[in-house]
Amino acid sequence: MRPPVWYGTVEFKNGKDRLTLDNPQRFMDLLASMRGRRFELVLKDYDGASKSDRGYYWAEIIMAFAEHMGYPPEEKDQVHDIIKQMMGIESTKKFKALQWKEYVEGVKRKAGPLGIRIREKKHIDMEEEP
């Protein structure tokens, strides 16, 4: 099992740099379990279109559309094809980070009027990527 990963943003507040995590409570729970132990903390820039973002799309967005349209989970590729057609897109494979973000936001905008509820990524515990 890979180690847990958190996403967040460094913000300047009250004259100091502050780390704002997307899932702070889970992070605090892990910290409590690490008392007295050494650890490695790695920070790196995040350009947006990570495996986690794509995992969110496949696990949350595709599955929400599949459920709404009556498709079983194993037919997620067909659901993805339907969404691409709905969005007027042939392929998402070569999307850069900004293109991917715009695509996902566009899909989420289409979901609302259809009555499809899609949770925001920051509210989902994504310990393991699909």
C-alpha cells in the first residue's frame, strides 16, 4: 500500500505562510498516530492533472453518470464515451492540466441540470487511487 498523500495550498495570511490542506482532519488523525516516530515529509509542486484528478473523474464523476444512466460499474468506458460525445470531445488522453480541469468542470456543469450529484474532490477521502 502506498503512503497517504494530501493536497493543499500554501497561502500568505497574517504575515506568515500557512499550509491549508484539502482534508485536514484525516491528516491530524495520522499525525496523532505518528507520535514519537520519525517520518519523511515531501512537498512538490502540483500541476493539476495528476493520477488523483483522473482517479476522481473515473471514481466519482463517471460512476455518478453511470448510476444515473443505469449502467453497471464495469461499463465505465462506455459512460466515458457518452460523456465525451456530450462534451463534443474525441479524446481526453492528451489533455494538459488546464484542459483537464476545464473538461471536468464542464462535465460537472452538465451534471447539475440532469440531477446528477457529484461530490467535490476535496470532500472525498482518496487514500487509494483507482
